[in-house]
Amino acid sequence: MTWGVLVLWIISALVIVPERRTYRLIIYFCIFSLITSAAYFLLGSPDVAMAEAAIGVFSTIFFIIYAEKYYGLRENIERDRVRKRFSAKGLIKPFMALLLCAGAFALAVNFIPQAGMDDYLKREYLTRFMTDVGGENAVTAIYLGYRVYDTLFEALILVIAVVAVTHLSYFEQNQASGTSPNEMTTSKIAVLSVRIISPILLAFGVYLILNGHITAGGGFQGGLVLAAFFICRYMVYRIDDIPIGSVIRMEEYFYIGITVITIIVVFLGVAAYVPAALVLFYQNAYLISMNILIGLKVAGGFFALFYRFVSVERR
Amino acid sequence: MELFSLALFFISLFGLITSKNMVKTVIFLMFMQTSVIMFWLKMGIESTAAPAPPIISDPNMLKDIADIADPLPQALTLTAIIIGFSVTAIIVIMLNHLFRQYGTTEWQEIEEMENKKSC
Amino acid sequence: MLTFMVIIPVLLAVLLFAFSSNRIAKAAAVFIQAALFVVSVYLVLITRGAEVTTVVGSYDGILGIILRANSLSAVFVLITAFIFLAVSVYSFTYRERKDARTFWFLMFLLEASFIGLFLSGDLFNVFVLLEVSTLVLVILAMYDRKNRSIFHGKVYLLANVVAIQFYLLGLGYLYRITGALDMERVGESLGAMDGQNLILPYALIMTGIAFKSTLIPFLSWTPKVRLYENAPTVVAAVMSGLQAKAALYLFMRFQEMFAPVAAQQFFLIIGIIAGLFGAVMAICQTNIKMILAYHTISQIGLITVGISHGGEHAYIGGLYHAVGHAVFKTALFLCAGIISHSYGTADVHAIRGVMKRMPAVGIAALAAVLGITGAPLFIGSVSKYFIFYYVDSFTKVIVILLGLGTIISFVKFSSVFFGRSDLAGDAFKADKCKMIPVVLMGALCFAGGVFGTRFIYFLFRFPAAVDFWAYVQDAGIVIASMAGGYFIYKYLISGRAILNRIEKINFSFKQICASIGIFLAIMLVMIGYF
């Protein structure tokens, strides 16, 4: 089964290589992302599968917005090129590239290490995470416990991305010349489906965040779903006066909260002074509060990113 | 098994070398990230059966550790996915900027205009 | 303690960004930098005896992330803190921007990520920090949102993301065969392993790292160098002075870790190529910032030659040159910033008479130039002495050639100091905050030469001795090549049309990707079959 999915995976990637039509490109990308997510799930990593699915959806939305704006959905990417006649000369460069990549691939396959897998860390993590960090999900235990130092930087990158997107968007620089937003009609089907879907999204997001330490899911995945909920509402009800500045600011406050909690709980090693009766409560409280903060931060960050893109595009 | 990810890695390298449009470049970049992530997740899974997720609700599960997926790569790839997406978002906003400036996202056209300006 | 050295700047950065105003942000920047500098001096002092290790979160063994500070990384942390302190003093009055808050937020994060890179002992953490530093650097370089800088920033960011994927893939193989991510443990298990297994991970990881340290011939240079052109002065200084050093530091760490398969000879050749061609490109530029930028590549080549050649003295020479380079290149970039700001142009042919117009800047820049060319009594002479005297005769010739290339490019650069300025009328207003770091660094270039061996002993605990007559001989060579370089530039190179043609060479993103692939293939063949 896994093999079949992986073969499909490669095929869906190969299809994109010669593709030039924008809308097909986006659809193939969607399919690729979906297959990837399924493959992750089959490989025993539901957490990553969830994150990949959500990220795939977000990237697709971005690409669709762009493609629609720039080219119209039905046009080729290479639009003003006159279709060239087939010539051997034009094939030389791609052929050289193909040769290079095939050669590098062959070399890499030739030198694949033959040594066996060393599973020392896996064994240690799986047997010890329940007492060291708590919870039942080993993945959450690693990224909120053993490797929380990485997680801080990862969360920081999202903050940086939001700051950068705010700083670099063209819209702000050329605000004076911008035209008024054009009205987009919202179909009734969309409104109805969003009305049905959005409460489910909200409940699902909250569930993922609160149960991140026991089942698959966690702050990031739940945060992404929450962001999707807000984006759905925004798309349908078209609220134009969202105070996006304060959303961004909230995200920074949440980041500060995450850092402070981490410093107190993990870096200063307060766990050693907690009485034995309270350890379980203490661990769960730490995991849940971190998941909530990360979830809110991710939701805020992604909504700000999305809003920025849309507000750039709509004008 | 890791042949698949290596294959996708080099396919996307080929795509990066040959693609004429920035949108496609960004897509291939995401492919490259995906292939590396898939490689990390597949590591250490030697049996053909699907492994169980590393969620231990009952200590008896730990008797056969070979059947459980390795949790460390999963935690690392979660980090890598979020980082990859943030970087992609910044790349896309630059793409937008360039499109506004030059009216195209073709590599060759933009490079020609750039060179004309610097001369 | 090490954790807090990285996390506290990040936390302060976000706090300042969220709560303070622009003016407070600026003042706090200088204050916090000074505090960090003091802490890093303390770190150097305590690591002199033994390595300092912190396990993040005090989990046992290698389950958590381990941060390590040995004497080498402490030195690099010290340089980082020093340069950021200098830079923040420099721009204290200068930045009349509305959004100084954002600027300093990003600068702090950059500093934290560099310190984190130097202290990190975990391979995946290195990946995360490399991503943070690249991202922040690109945003800072595009800070003024000029369209050209956005195009080059995009190319740079894309190319870096591609290169980092090679690193991550190689890391995957490494984790598979060693089952660990901690550098020390990985190094131990690699030592006991069959070399055939290490070829692919080594080649993949080194491709990523070599791209980061601009060692991939020809193509990894352009995107980076183009980015300098429109970057704010301060950012260009940090990029040249520190970012290159961070990548080189990782390069050294990985060469050490992969000792069984490390391709020293291969990187010696790569270093020579980078050194020579960087110098040639530097000679052909007309923008003073671009001369300095290409020159950085040439110097990285020289440092790589020193550290890849083998032999303790050459290694220490390379390291000391890296330290010195951070000082004089930062000084030169800051001077170039003052000069081009004052003259309103960055064209080397249009600027004249800096010495007369702003003597303090002129003297500081001249000291840095003398330091970089390895003139006797200046900082470069000591490091070049160690590289020169402890390498084989073929490499000796190369080092002389590299020195000659440096001198020729700086003969071109030095023409801005002399002559008569067209702007003699309006007097130059000296800005104290800008002058202090520049002059201080110029003085340091001199002190680092005169007290060279003491500095080396303080920084690396290496009792190096300089033989007086050999040093005089070395000085003779340098002075001879200075004279030679002057005449070569004056009569052979200056004014040729080919200079203009070479200056315009530029590579597209596709070619950069192809070069990364070619580099990987060549490395695999070289290590696997030879």
C-alpha cells in the first residue's frame, strides 16, 4: 500500500514538470499535497500528515489568488511567447540539466550508506518521555520538552515572516496610488457551506489544541485549523476593517508568553522542585498551556499573513 | 524505500534548473522540501507494514518498539514544515513585488530588464 | 547559562518590538549590546580552562539539545558581540528612519542567531538557526525596499533555501547511520565507521555548508555579492564581517567531525579558486562596496587555504585571519558607508581626497587597508606570516599571488584617499557616534599586528612565536609586491575595456542551481573514486 502511494506520489510530481497551464499546475499541486499527506499518514505520522494537509491548503489558496490575479485561470503561464516550432537547439539545455540530475541521482544511489539503523534515541525517547515530559504523544513531548529550544526558533520564524510580509508588501509603499477595492460577489452556496463548515472547523481546532498531548495534533495543527476558520468567516462576510495591527501585536504577545513559560518551566528546571503528588498535574498544565499559546499564535500569524496577501491582491 | 525521496529530490532539482517561471520555481522548491521531509519520515521503517504512530496510551505497546514509528524525525519535520512555509510566504510576497514592478514573473524577462538597468 | 545568552536577546528583541517606541529601541540597543559584550568577555575567560556545556532543559544524556562553548566558539561569540556593539554605536544617530524598531528587532535576532550558531552542539538546531539567520539577513538587506535589492534578495533567498535542503538531506542520512544529532556523539560514532558509508552524507552536508560560506566556485558568489550593493551599510558590514565567519566556523566544525573522509585537498583547491577569482572580480569593480564584497570572497579563500592545508600553525593563522578579517572588513564597510554618504556616490573613480576632507575616517580606513594587505606591523601581517611559513612551496606561491591580488584591488580602492576633492567647498561634519567605532577598529588593526602573538595566545591559547628575521623577510615580500601591485595596476590593468566586461558578469538563478548540482556530483566523484 505504501509503495503504491509512493509511486503515485512520484507520478504526480513528474506530471508537473512539463506543465505550463496555470490552473492545471495548481490542481496537480493540490493532488500532490494530498498524496503526500496520505503517505505521511501511512508512515505512522499523523501529526505531520495533518500539518502538511493544512499547509498544502494554505499554499494552494495563495497560488490560486496569485494565478487568478496575474494570468486569469485559463491562460498559460508563458503567455506572450509565440509558440515556437520544435527545434533541436532548444532541447540542448534541458537535456544537459537532465543529464546532470540523472548523474547526480545515480551517484547518490551508488553511495547510499549501507550501515544499519541505530535506534538508540528512538528507544530512549519512547520509553522515557512519559516520565520526563508527560502526555501520551511522543511527538508533542519531543517538541515541547526535549527540543523546545528549536520550537522557540521555529515560532520565531513565523513572527519574522509576518513582520517581513508587513514590511515588504508593495501595497503599503504605494498606498496613495491604490484604487478602491472591487466588490466581489459572494455566492449563496459559499455562504451556506461556510455556515455549516465553520463551526466544525472551530470545534476541531479547539479539540486538536486541547488534546495535543494525548492524541495526534497539537498547537501548530490546531492553530492552522483555527486560522482556516477565521479565513472562512472573513471570505464570506467580507469584514474590511479588521484591526490587523492588533492581530500582529497579539501574536507577539503570545510569542513572549511562550518564551517566558519555556524559560521558567524548562530552562530553569523548576520541575525538580515540584512535589511528587503534583507532577502529573504540573506536566499536563505545562503541555496544555504551551499548546494553547502556540495554537493562538499560529492562528494569529497565519490569519495576518493571509489578510496581508488578500488585502494586497484586492486593491 | 528512500529511492523515492531521492528521486523526487533530483526531479525537483531538474525542475529548478529548467523552469522558466518563478511560480514554477516556488512549486519545485516546495517539492524539494517535501522530498526531504518524506525521507526523514521513512527512515528506519524497514518493514513493509505500516508502523503505528508514536502515541503510547498503554505501556504494553512498548514491548515491540520496531512496530512504532520513530518520534524524533516527526518532531523535526514538523519544525521543518513550518519553517519551509514561512520562507515560502516571504518568497511569494517578493514575487508579488516583482510582478508589480515588471509585469511578469518570467526569469528571463526580469533578468534582461535588470541587466539593462545596471548598464 | 549558554541557553540564556541566546534566548534573552530574542526575548528582549520581541519585548522591545512589542512595547517600546523608536527612540527607546535605539538607546536600549546600545545598552544591551554593551551588556552582551561584557558577558561574552566573561565567556572567553571561563572557557580558557575547560569547555562549558549546557543541556537545554537538563534532560539526561543526548536526549535534549546540548550547547557547547569551547575556546574557539567563545572567541567567535566575542567577535559577534564586539561587531554588533560597534555597529549599534555607529548607527545611533544615523538612522532617522521611522521604523527603527523593526530594524533593531531584526538586528537583535540576527545577533542571537549568530551566537546560537557558534554555541550550538546539535545538528538540527544548526539547520534552524541557519534558516533564521538567512531569512533575517535577506529582510535586512532589502530593508529599503528598492526594487533591485528585492530581485537580488529573492535570488539569494531561493538559492539558500535550495542549498539548505541538501544539508537537511545529508543530515537525514547521518541520523540514520549514527542515530544521534549531537555533534560530539555523531563525531565519535563516525570515527568507528566504514568510510564508504559516510561519503553521501558528507558530500550533501558540505554542499550546503560550502554554499553558505560562498565557497562553491563562481556561482554562489554572485547572489550574495549583488545583495551588498543596495543593502544598508550596517547590514553589509555584518554580512561580510560575521555571516561569512559563521558559515566558515560551521565548515571547520564539520571538517573536524567528518575527519575520516574529510576532503582537505579538495577544499584547498576550492579555496585557491575562490581566492584568485574573488581578487580578479574585485579588481574589475567600480563601486567601492562591491570591491569590498568581492574581496571578502577572496579572503575567505585565503582562510580556507589556511585551515584546510593541515598543520597547526597554518590553522591558527587561518583562524587569526578570520578574526582580523571580521575587524578590518567591518571597519572598511563602515568607512565606505561614511564616504559614500558624504560624497553622494559610491563610484571609485568619482571620489577623491578623503584624506583631506575627513582625516580621521581616512586614517582609520588606511589602517584597515594596511591590515588587509598584510603590511608589516598590521594585523594581516601576523596571520599571513603563519599561513605563509607553514605551508608547502606550491601553496606559498598561491599565497603570494593572493596577496598580490588583494594589493592590486586595494590600490584601486586607495585612490579615493588622495587627490583633490570636488566637494572641497562644503565642510564635512563629523558625527561622533559614527567616528568612535571606525577609529577604534582602525586602532585595533594596528594593535592586533604589534601585539599579534599575545592576541593569539589570549584568543586561542596557542603559544605562537614570530621569528624576527623571517618576519622581516615576509615584510620584504609584502612591500615588494605592494610596489609591484602598484605598477601592475597603473600600467597593465587600469583603463582596459575588459574590466568593464568582467564587471557586468552575472549569473541567473538556474545557473546557480545547476552549479550546486555540479558541485555535489564533483564532490561525490572526488571522494568516492579517488
